[in-house]
Amino acid sequence: LGELIAHNGLCQQYGVRINVLGKLDMLSDDIKELAHHIMDTTKHNTRAVLNLCMPYTARDDMASALRRLASTKPDRTHPQLTEEDISKSMYTAETPKLDLLVRTSGTYRLSDFLLWETNEHTVIDFVPELWPEYTPWCLFKSILGWRLRSPRSDDGHGRHE
């Protein structure tokens, strides 16, 4: 988070909003403060979204979303929940569909990570670096790889948007 704040000018220049998703109350006060700072300074950026998930699990996200919905639906005995209702209650409610999922540590599994948001167009990049060693340069390589592999970025003639 410190490096992202140090390079915040790039987020502003390229319109990247940064979200830190998960149970932020479990983070130490200094990390929580950094998370809130980076989210606040990038909240008006609309070109792209970078979600950092810590501490986060998809199961907790879904359960929390359902608890929020259960407390707001007028008919709790027979709520008519839709996928859209659940999506709007997730940590990622205000973010576009997931284009790129980076899985660090060289592990080839999702590990209860953004399961609701992953879709048929999501490119998953399994990288060998552990999170602390995953630098902005590593992120650039992941984005470049996504651009080259993304089904949404190809117009069918090998040209990208």
C-alpha cells in the first residue's frame, strides 16, 4: 500500500481507482489507515479499478452480502433474492466485471478468492511472486499479458481495442 501511495500520481494519471476489500477491521491500525487513504484519494477515478483483497475470502463476502440483504428485505420469511441483489451487496458492488485476476505465490488455485466476480471472460494470471514481492512492474506485466490474452480486447481480427 505504501508503494501504491508513493506512485499515486500514476493512479491519478491513468484514472485507476483502488479498493481494499475484506474485513478491514482485522488489519493493524497503520495498514488500515493506508488502505483508507489510498481508497479516498482514488475514489473519483473511473477508468479502471484495482481491487486488493486483504483479509478477504469469497465465502465471507457472500455470507456478509446475504446478511445485509436479509436485514433490508421487508419479507424476511420469503425473500425474493436475485443475483443482482447479491451482487449489489458484495464488497465489489461498485466495480465493473472482473477482467483480470492475479493469483500470487505460484499456486494454481483460486483459494476462495473472488469466486462470485470471476466470469467466463476473466483472465487468471498465476504468478510465482509472493504478495510482498509483487511490485508495480509485476502488475504491469500482468496487465500486458491480460491485454494480449483477453477475449474482450480482440476484435476477431487480431487487433485490440
